[in-house]
Amino acid sequence: MSATAGCLEQMSNRGVGRMAKNLLSAALAATMALAAAPSLGQDYAGGSYTVQGRQLGTSVSLGGSVVPYKEVTLSAQLPGRIEYLAGEEGDGFEEETLLAKIDDAELLAQRRAAVAEYMNAQTSMRNAGVQYTREFWNPDSMNKAPGGMGLPSLFDQFITEPMSSMAGTTRPGLDRHADLMNRGAAVDQARNAMLRASSQVQAIDAKLRDARTIAPFGGVIVQKFAEVGDTIQPGQPIYKFADIQYLQIKVDVPARLMPGLQKGDILSAHLDVRNTAVQVRVAQIFPMADPQRHTVTVKFDLPINSSAQPGMYATVSIPDVNAPSRSLSVIPKASLIWRGSFPAVNVITEEGAKELRLVRIGDEVGRDYVSVLSGLQEGERIQVGPSAQESDWGASPSGGRGATPSTSMPR
């Protein structure tokens, strides 16, 4: 036991993941529970068992509901008409599977228009770039000249314009700078138009993704809220989707019982299926109590492949540390004989005869034992194993059937 605890401490110091630590804590708690249970002994192997007493703490049985480990409500993100639904309640799907689709014909038309606008913006961008390059290498301001042909035009280019520049009436450099800025502004405007068109395409693509409902994880459709052809609005639910491979029991525990619970503790629970007994682990303790009911929500992990289903009723035995412990008799489960809803055991008398006795049982102790509230005393011997089921119920002294056995009621 100390070696296991030391291993847990080393894992904590080395920063191993919390899940691995919780699993080891659960194993440690289960080992401690089994170690604390009464030993089987040689008498057990021989088909009999001596009733032993044990100091047991008081526990409170609280009811709760079985819930999925993960559950989401898939709602519509866009207004429109539903044109596809994947399945019905109970159908399972893998992650990334298409579950529902809203009619997107209008969105596709808008996307085509946005793509056309983007292509026009690209064309304007290329044209503005060519115009800017031409202005940079072949300035239009340097080629400007007054109208006319022949000698007057040459006279204006070689005499009139230089003289005007020398006189300060014209500034060719300023004109060239203005032309470059004009071409550069055209390039910037074309680039902005292209970015705006690209953003419109991206926005429409996001809406097209919202028109499709995808399974966020592998799971089962728990509830269906719409049908094909329904017109829905944003926020209206379509499916309730859950992962039912991993189940939990959700219980509202009174605040006074919380000192007896810690994350990772192993407790006993009963499912509403033939009163099936299972071991559960404290998985999550909510940090705040309900201010009206003064209860704390606690979730318990159920074993994988258990017979539980979401929504099923279940009970969990919560230890009450505030109540004093009491001494109760403890017997193996294999000694119980069920006739209807009444448990009984075969008590071996001092003469070696068997006496069928009804008992009142309490909580489970470990995996293989159960406490007895009344009907047995410490030190009495009872029959255990397959031979215990071959009782004298209904057998006559001569070996025939139909006689009433010697049966005593719980004391």
C-alpha cells in the first residue's frame, strides 16, 4: 500500500497528466476498500463463513440521473428551409459527419456575384499598375506641348517651355509628381476594391459553412426538433447530440454531506435496471452550491459498457461523516438466497443442520460483501457458494417437495 502511495506521489512530482493521476487514485481507493473488507479465509473456501462484525460509517442513498459525458444542442445559424437531415433519434454518427443542411441556393448566387466583382477588381488592379509603370518611365507631363504642328510645336518644346520654367511660371517636376500620385492613387483604389470583394466572398463562404450542421464528435442523436422542409430561424434547435459511450450519474448532494466526498473517490451505486450494483468514481464536484436548495452538483463516472442509459434513474451511496459509525455484521454476497424480494441465508446450527433465515441487508462493503442490518449475529456460521443456493426451501424431511421449511424472521 505504501509503495502505491509513493508511486502516486512520484507521478504528481513529475507532472504527469491529471487523468493518469486520477486513474491511479481510483485504483488506490479501490485497493484500500478491498483491503478493508473481511478476508475470505479457509471457511469460505469450504462452503461456510463465520459472520464478522465491522465498524461501518453511515451512508445516505441519493437519487440522480444518468447523463452523457458530452452533450450539445445543434441549432440553426441561418434562416432558411431545411433540405437535408441525416437521421432519427438513436442513430449514431462519426465526427465531422453532415447532420443537417439548409437550402443555400441564394447564398451560392451571392457568392458568384461576389467572385465576379473580385475578378473585375483584379483587372482594375492590373490596369492601374501598368498605368503607374508607364508614368514612372515615360512621364506624360514631359510630353505635353501646345497644339500645332511642325515649327510652332518644336518652338514651344525647345524655347517656350524651357523659358517658362526658367521664369518660374511652370514647374515640370511638380506636374510629374502630381501625375505619379494620381496613378498611385488609382493603384491603391483598385487594391482596396479587390480586398473588399475578397472579404465579401469570405463572408459568404462563412454563411455557407453555417448552412451545414456537422457532428462535433462521435455520438448519437438524442432528440430531434425539426423535419425536412421546415423553415427555421437562427438559434432554433435542430438536434440534441450526445456521446453516450461514456456516461455519468449527476446527483445534487446536500452541502452537509460534501466533507465526505473528494474527487477520485470510489463509491457504490445502483442502477434502475434490476437494481444493478456498480462502482462509480467521483469525477466532478461543482464549485458552488445552489443558493435555494443548498445542494452541490456532483458527477460520478460510470464503468464503460454498463447497462445504464441517459435519463435513467440511479442512486449513489454518499458517506455521512457527521453521523457516528456503527457496528454491523458483514457477510459475502454469495451467501444470499433470493426468494422474491426477500433475501435469506442458510445458517449452520451447532448440530450441523441448516436453518433458512430471512435477513435485512444494508450497503455493500467492498466488491463481494454486504452489511446486515438484522437477522444475524456476529459469530454465527452461514453457508456460502453454490451449495447455499441448494436450500431446504420447500423440502420435506423425506426429501419430497411442498413442505414448509424451518424459516425464522430477521431479529
